[in-house]
Amino acid sequence: MKTQHDQHARLDVHLTEGDADRTLRADVRAGLTADPKQLPPKWFYDARGSELFERITELPEYYPTRTEAALLARSVDEIAAASGADTLVELGSGSSSKTRLLLDAFGRAGTLRRYVPQDVSESALRLAMGALAAEYPDLALHGVVGDFTTHLDRLPRGDHRMVAFLGGTIGNLLPAERRAFLTQLRSVLQPGEHLLLGTGLVVDPEVLVPAYDDAAGVTAEFNRNVLHVLNRELGADFDVDAFDHRAVWDTEHEWIEMRLVAQRAMTVRVLDLTVEFAAGEQMCTEVSAKFRREGIGDMLAETGFEVTRTWADPDERFALTLAAAR
């Protein structure tokens, strides 16, 4: 672990570029030799992918980000009062934009002493912490560069923490992965510490599917960007334009699947693999599960949490759930 700190800011680095490269190679090898083929969604987010996702959040069809932000703005003071946390931890913090709403609310409540942003990107975390240090000079900052699926035990302990996991990101985990993540998170929390969980709710597919397949084609570019990442980072020879974007609502599992569909039969070389795609073959690149209120409560109860309170927007499209570790 590499640690850098001054009087008010500290950065722990548990994930290096070398670690990321090894993980990418392992994920690609496993995913492209699976049947059906798949790639994890975390590899969308190089600089171009992050920029495309920011564009997606501004599209008229893509309601989740703005719905959650508006819900958070309405609920933050109640969240701060109900949790009473002195340390706010944010998993997958990125630019920490939504966090300012929480930081301001906890500031008004008078309880917050420290903010702990966690992200896989050291550069993004440094930028965010620099901006926050200027805006909140009295707040202690302790950044953690790591993966929330493997480095939860590296989070700094506090007298009373609230862990924020926003953006509906838990929906990108498969059910077994969700249980493992929540179980591990519960194991690093003390009884009475809190989790604030943001989840997309099940809505009409006529509203949901266009959010992942917009008319302007930005999501299609975002989906294909993972192939650009593999070409650049691993020397693969994907013909990126020979894949179509598709978003499908799975009614049984209640999740959206983003897929890349081969327009024609082709052979792709990556690492030491020769990968055959049949014409029309589909490769899953993201699952985004949506939830029902009772399902959220059951999922949390099974992993050692007790729901304190739930907030939802008027259209019941997104929920924020505050849960205490039992």
C-alpha cells in the first residue's frame, strides 16, 4: 500500500495500474471463452467512456441519474439526521458530485468530521479531493484507491460511519455478487453504522429500455467503447463498427441487459486467444438490475442490515434506502 497525506488529506493506494492490467486480462480471458460471451461493465470507463457516460446522464431518455439527484436533494437533511454519522464513506465516488449534497447536509447537522471517497481511479480521486479540500477546508479527507468488491476491509474505521453506495451501481452485480458484496460490507461495519443504498426501481419497460438505448445513439457508442479499450490496452483487433448495440429487458430477472451483437461472422485475436463470433452472436456487457421495495428490504435483511427508512421519487423510479448494520 502507498500512502500520502498532509494535515487534512490522506490518500491510500491499494490498486495500481499493474493490478488493473492483470484484472483486465483475467476478465477478458474468462469472458471471451465463456458461453455465452461476456465482458464486465467496469471496462467501459476509460476517459472516453466516462465522457460518454456523462453525456448519457444528460439525455432525455436517461432518467436514473437526475431522478436520484433530485431525490437526494430532497432527502439529505433527513438522511443526515437519521444516520448521525461522523464519517461519510462513498464507494465508487468518481467526481463526488452527488456527495456535495450529503456533505452540505451533514455540515448543517453538525456531525461530520471526515469524508472517505473510494474509487478505482487514482487520478479521478486526486482531482476530486483537491476540489473538495478547497471547498471544505475544515473537513478531513481520506481517499482510498481500490475496488469495492475486494478492498472493503481497507476502509478506515470511524466512530460512526455511513457508507453511501449510490447510482444504482449495486444493480450491475449479479445476485450472488450482490450478496457477497453486502455480506462483506456488513463484516467491516460496527453494529449501528449505516449504509445508504441507491437502487433503480422496476418501471414500465417502455420507459426503462429507451434509457439504455437512446435515440441519439450515445449509449451505443458507450457500449462499443469497451471494444476500443480492448484494442488499445490488449492489442486486440475488434472491428468495433461491426457490432450493434442492443438493450433487452429480462422480465424473469428484472434487469436490463446491454449486449453487443456481431453483424457478421468474424475472428478476433486478443491476448493469445483466437475468438470466433457467429453472425448475430450476442455478447453481454452489462446487467442493470431493478428492484422492488420489498426485495430491497429482503436483500438487506439477509446480509445483516435493518432498514431504517426508504425514500422514493413521486414516480417510484428510484429509491434511497438507509439501513443500519445489526
